[in-house]
Amino acid sequence: MEVEVKVRLPDSTSHQKLSTLLSPFHTKTLLQENVFFDGSDSQLSSNLAVLRLRFITTTATATAPNHCVLSLKAQPVISQGISRAQELEEPMDPTLGRACIAEPWRLLSVTDSAIVERVKQEFGVSGLVCLGGFRNVRSVYDWQGLKIEVDETNFDFGTCYEVECETGDPERDKKVIERFLEDNGIGFEYSQVSKFAVFWSGKLPLMETLKRHLPVSGQEGLHELRKFAIRFEEKIYTAATSQSDYLRKISLKMLTVETKCQNPRGNALP
């Protein structure tokens, strides 16, 4: 079980401020390319599972990926800034990984992979489709005994900023991170969905949509906006019957918000 603290930063200014504060504790920067796959009949997404190839390059050797990792995440739950998910990871040769993107059937032909076997046996996958993906710049810091990862994630439709920390005591470490951000005047909100969910929805999270359209100012305004966004997303999550249903519902709701916010009479928080 992978357990992480996940908080989202509001903008590039906050991301830069946090990066500067943590710079004395910087250990490495990773360039990540994430590519996702699903069964040809949506067997993975319909069962709240995600199959991913991640190509990782350190900035010191940016001409080609250092290595590639195949991972399978299942049954993810994100609540109040804490993410829990079943996760399996295996190294993969980067050249083979590239070949699997071009011809997804090659991935199911890998014979020495426990992940591939689970995908075929547990989820009944006999064919794969490549869904595409996104790029992420991850700065890693060793701070107060925690491994802090500060992400700048570039989607085709925009950029998100997030702080992650894998931990064995999420409640304690979440408070430590929150206190540090608050003491340094850095705004944040709890992450409500995974990066994959953002990618698959094709839209930035609701908070970013609301900030673009609703006139709020100061920390009090942002706090009210954050509370509304959390209630909004939790309501949709509770009503959803599956990951794909959640993504469909949140996409439609966000489109409705964008449309209504273009009407001047709608420029007030519900």
C-alpha cells in the first residue's frame, strides 16, 4: 500500500517560492514522462486501476532516460490530502518501453513481469490501448526527515503544481507540511484527484477553474473558494459508481461551471 500526503499549490509563484525555501535541502531533479494504458475493453479503468510506464531522466543526463518503471495502481482513495493506493512497480528497459508505446501488444508479451500477469489474470486483459500521458518535473528534497517531492506537471491543457510526501504516518506529516506552508505564506489545498484523473478529465482541477472566473481576493476569499471546491468534488466522488463515472461527472460539472461563470450574473459563490 502506497500512502502519500498530497497538497496542490495554486500557481507558479507559490511553486517558485516553495522551491526557493527548500533549495538548501535539494537532492535531485527528475524529468518524468508518464504514459498510460488501459484494456481494449476498459477493464482497468472500470476497476479503478491504472497501468503506467514512467520514463525518468535526471537533469545531469537529460539526453535520454536513465530508466523506465512499469507500475500498476489499483483502488486509489484520496481524502483530506492523503492518498492511499495499492501499487506494484517493476523496472523495464527504456527501449522496450518505447516499443510498447508504439505497439501496446508488446507489453502483454513480456513474460517475466508480475504486473503483466496480474493485468492478464486478475483483470482479464487480452489487448491494450495507449491512452497518452503527460510530463512532470519533480524536485526532490530531504527536509526534516521527510522526502518532499515538488511537482510541476505539464498537461496539454495546462499546468498543475503539487507537493507529495510518501509516509508511514500521514496525519502527522501532513500537519508538518501544512504548518511550513502556512508559516511561509504559501497557499495550498488538499489534492482531491490524482494526476491521472486530471489528465483523463482533460481539464485542470476545479479550484483552478473557479479562480479563473470568480472574483475573490485575499486569504479569506481563497479559503471560501477552497471549501466550496472540496464540497463540490466530494459530492461528485460520493455519487460516482466507478473511476470512469467520476471522471465523466467531474468533466461535465466543470464544463457547466465554466459556462455559468461566463455569465456575469453567475459570478458569485453558491
